[in-house]
Amino acid sequence: MGTLIATTLASPAAHAASYKVYTSSTIAASTLNANDGYCSLAEAVASVNQGSPAYNCTDFEPGSAALITLIEAPGKSYASNHYVVGTLTLNKSVRIQPSEEGFTAYVDSTGAWAFKVSSAANVIFYGLNIAHTGGGSGRVLWNEGGLTLSNTTVRGGNVTTEPLGIGGGIYNKGTLDMYSCNVQGNLAKKGAGIYNDSGQIPTLSFTTISGNTATLAGGGIYNVWATPVSGSIPANIQGTNVTISNNTAKAGGGMFNRGFIDLYASYIGHNSASGSGSGETCGSSQSCDGAGGGVLIVANASNTYARVSFQGGTTVEYNTASGRGGGFYSAGQMNLSDIRIENNQANDGAAIYGAFSGTNTYCSVEGGVNSIVGNVTVPTGSGHYSIVDLTVDAPHCFFTGVTASGNSSPRCKSGSATPSCPQ
């Protein structure tokens, strides 16, 4: 047996209620029926939204913070008895969790989304495995308010047939925090794992975003910051110990960034960008097709630049691009320190391809222990540079304290690196 869950994350306290929803093999979790004597997940959500018990639900702890506890009924395990819902909208604050620490409750959605969090709500999901399992289109989570995910898996979203097709796993335009989560196996046109639509993700911690596929751009993450800015701005995605792996897209296999991302001690590997028809325009009016196997950085139309800052032993490796930038394609700012850029592959700029212009866009690999190793262009030879290739012949990449070896020749385009090419 597990232990009762301690409330380690602050519970919402917008109103008072505590509801219990048991697994069932006979009554669907989406049921709204006042006469069956069963409090379904849909009925518990309706109770939270109206601020008082609805249908068959009982408030077991009046005066407590809003809570829905998912409980295994005798002989009806979580694994064999999923909570199957259509679409649920959370208009008020609540925490939803299994009854015991270390257990996972499964929520399957057949609708347009599993959960939508409204702008006025602050919601916590703990210990859930949430999936889109319907035959039609449907994303897993839509957040316009405050959403915290902990020990939660988001999988199986597919919005490739929707007109915009953004955010198969998670669409976020509010505030999203994630702790020890998995976002996997989702499909979208853009942002298959997560589409961050000018929202804030201040905490992305010990989370894996893997095996997601975008038919256009941003296999793992598509990040947008649409508000015009000048000068410095805090990141709208901040991550520590994040893994972004095995994602694919036509542009920005691991991540497509039109905003501001800071990562520390993270891993970006085995992502790929290939094909044509991404619909994205990169630096110097280039198509983004096949660019940025690991990371693609380009400013939004309303901003002068986009930025990534990767530190603390972050690794970018084994990413591939059929066009430019196996590890990185950048038309923005790259601040890299204590980083490994290794074994990436592209036609041009296996490690880094820069479409820089002016003084506001650049790449900097300085500070800490840095390595650029084993990056290879395909094909190799004249005009295909493995460490850094640029659209414009100008010294936009700065290297200090870099160990480099095993990169295919030629390595740095003439005049691209300051004070000199690392290898």
C-alpha cells in the first residue's frame, strides 16, 4: 500500500470542498446522472465549479481547500479502470490527485480536450496520467489560468486536423509549472508537446518532453512571446534538469523558439528537423524548412530578437537537420556557458548555423567548461562548415574556454568566429 499524499504543493483555496471519486467498471467518469448514486469525475468537477455538491457528490471536508481525490474501489485498480471523460472545464481552483503517494490515476479523454483551465482558476494535478484516447482530434490540456503539474504524464494528444493545430499535449497561455512530468507521444502542426502562446512557464523541473511529432514546427516545444519588448526581459520558459529528446518536426525538431528560454543542467538530444512546407520564415528571409534539429531561434514579428540561455552542464547532442543547424539554428541571441554541443549533424552548420544581423543577434559560447565535439556536415567538404556557418560574413560568434575535436572539415566559415575558430 502507498501512503496518504501530503500536500507538498500549495492547494487552491478559492472555495471549500473535498470530493471522492472511486474507480468504476460500470459507470463512466463523464456521467452526469443524479439518480445512479455514483459521484463521477464530471460530477465532482461540476460541484467544484458551482461551489456546492452537485448530482451524487458529497463534500467530505467542508471548510477544506478544494480537492478531488481519485480512489481505487475494491477490486478495481487504477491501471484497469481508467477515468474516461469527454471534455472537462475547470472554472474554479482545485487539486486533483490519487488517494495515496506513489499511485497513478489514469484519465482518458475522448473529446476536444481532457481538461481546460479557465483564466480565474488555479489548478494542481498530482500523480495523474492524462491521455487523449479518442478517434478524433483532441489535445490533452488547455490552460488559460494557473496550472501546476507534478508527477503527471501528458500523452496521446492529436490536433493535426484542427485549423491551427497547436499544442497537442499542452496549450498554455496562462501560467504553467511542471515538476517531474512526462509529455510524450503527442501530435500537432506546431508545438506537439507544448505550445506556449505568450504564457509563462516559470518552473519546468525534472521534466521529459519526448517522442512528440509536429507536422510543421516545434516537435517538443513551440514558444511564442508576442508582446513587443526592448532591452532585457526575463525568460518566459525557465527549466532545470529538462530532457527534450526524440522529437521531430519540419523546423525546430526539439524546440522552436520565438520568445525567451533559459535552461540549466538540461539535455536536448536525438531530435530531428527535416522536410519542406513548415510555413515558417527564418533569418534573412530564409525558409525554416529542415532547420534547427535541436533548437531553432528566430524573433517574432513584433519583437527585435528572441533568446536562449543554456548553462550548468546542458548538453545538445545527436540532433539532425536536413538543412541548416543540427544543434542550433539561430537568428536571435544565444548565450551558452558550461555546455556540450556534440555529435550533431546537418547540411550546413552541424553545431551552429547563424542567420545573424546587426549587433542584437549573436552566439556566445563563453564561461565554464565547454566542448564542441564530433559535429559533422552531410555532405562534407567545401562550403559545409561543421562548427559554425553564417548567412552573413561577420564575427557574430564568440568562443572562449572551448575544447573542440572531431568536427568535420571545414569547421568555421571565414570571419565567423571570435577570437578564432575553436578547432
